[in-house]
Amino acid sequence: MSGRVENKVALITGAARGQGRADAVRLAGEGADVILVDVCAPLPGVLYESATPEDLQETERLVEKTGRRAIGGIADVRDAERLRGFVDDAVAQLGGLDIVVANAGICIPAPWDEVTPQIFDDTMSTNVTGVWNTVIVGAPHLVRRGGGSIILVSSSAGLKVKPFMVPYSASKFAVRGMAKAFAAELGQHHIRVNSVHPGTVNTPMGGGDMADAIGAAISRYDRLAPMFTSLLPVTWTEAEDVAQAVLFLASDESRYITAHEIAPDAGVSEF
Ligand SMILES: NC(=O)c1ccc[n+]([C@@H]2O[C@H](COP(=O)([O-])OP(=O)(O)OC[C@H]3O[C@@H](n4cnc5c(N)ncnc54)[C@H](O)[C@@H]3O)[C@@H](O)[C@H]2O)c1
């Protein structure tokens, strides 16, 4: 039986762990070869552990266990030229590219008057410029292929504001807008572009001192605390739940869905 993305090739950023890893394993399990990018280095200003080269190797191992090919590379999505060099080479090795998942991102919560210019710049350069770089590097390969699917990972904070995250919310609304804008122009090449909006996902991003930082921020104006509530009675979702949405958008099952948002967020963006 053939898989839902059989013999397609996918580029995934932020693939060393978390959602990027889950996407890689899910797509490979449905027949795709994958190109895995991660910075694997200390992330600017974050309150959780950073990913390591060993994490990226583990994602490669998990993909290869499915019988598909994985090419992993260390690159910072903020560095377009380095990203292009690695991606172009990997695409040449795998014979083309069909799917782009721009997933790499960071989150630094803080009350509005504790956000430094550095935090704002780091968030925008990673979450917005990094996503833009990923599309600019990946899309020409999809044009050459005559079509494909681009998935930009935003957040429920790109549909409804998550309080105490001004830079993050700004970046994730920007990603949502970017998906629609690219969808308009790339439609002529049969390329679809959609955004995915997870809620709270059980990944390293939620670890470290994140819960304490959000808790401290909420204490500044606790009327906003219910904004983190989901409609379904769950506290978080798993990375694999988000990967299901990514797989759907990557596959031909969604062949006429473009310029849209999918939110596997347990309903937090509607609460
Ligand atoms: N975890 C959540 O609750 C949550 C909720 C909504 C949206 N998101 C978004 O989902 C995406 C994946 O997050 P996650 O939960 O898997 O977090 P994570 O921190 O576990 O994984 C993110 C990965 O991206 C990589 N990365 C960060 N900056 C990079 C850069 N400049 N270049 C290359 N790689 C870089 C990291 O090294 C890491 O491996 C992010 O865009 C995040 O904003 C996360």
C-alpha cells in the first residue's frame, strides 16, 4: 500500500526535536524522504534547553528506521545563504522537492515593558525572517517540480493573541499573513501555502523556566489568565497531533486547500 506522501521529498526546519521531529517521522512513515535543518546551538534569550547535533542525528535515525532517506544539516534559518547552500545540495541528492515545512521558531514570554529590543529582534529574525528565508530557498525547487505544498508553522498566537508575548504574537500573525501572500503569487505554479496554528504543545519549548515566566507575567494582570484555556478539556497537545495536520496539508488530500489556517489547538484560539 502506498503512503499518503509516497516518494515526495520534504524540507523541514527546526527538525532536531519537538514538532519538527514529529513532522519528519510522520511524513517519512507515509513515504517521504526528508531534508532536516536545525541550528543545533544555543537559542537567543530562551528559557528552555537548546537542541544539540545529537538531537538532529536522532531525528535522522528515526526517519531512517521507517525505510526512507534523511539528510540532516546544521544551519540557522536566519542565514539565507548557508540555508540555500545546504538545501540546494540536499535537493540535488534526493532528486527534487515537493513539501516545505517552515517550523523553526523561538518563544520568549515577558510582560510588555520587560521586552527588550534584543528579544524583539531575535523573535522577529527567527520567526519571521527565518520563515521567509525558508520559503525563498525552498519555493524555486517546487516551481521547477511544477507544484507542491508549503506549510508555515504559526501558533494559536497567530489567530488569537497570547498575552505576555507581544513579539511572539506579532511574529506569528506575520507568519499567517505571509502564508496567504505567498499563496496568492505561487498559485500559478500549483503551489499551495497554508499556515498551521498549534496551541500548547508538549515539546522542549514548553520546558525549562517557561511555565514560571508565564505564571509571573500573568500575576501582573491575572484577568487575562483564561486566555490560555482550550475548549477541549486538555492542558496540551502532543507534537504528533500537530504532525497529523502537517501531513494532511502536505498530501494531495488537501490539493485544493490554500491560503488557509488549520489549528490543531484544542480550541484555544476560539475560547
Ligand atoms: N510548543 C508550543 O507550545 C508551540 C505552540 C504553538 C506554536 N509553536 C511553534 O511550533 C514550532 C516548533 O516549536 P516546538 O514546540 O517544536 O519547539 P522546540 O524548541 O522544541 O523546537 C524548535 C526547533 O527549532 C530550532 N530552531 C530555533 N531557531 C532556529 C534557527 N534560527 N535556525 C534553525 N533552527 C532553529 C531549535 O533548535 C529547535 O530544535 C515553532 O515555530 C513554535 O513557535 C509551538
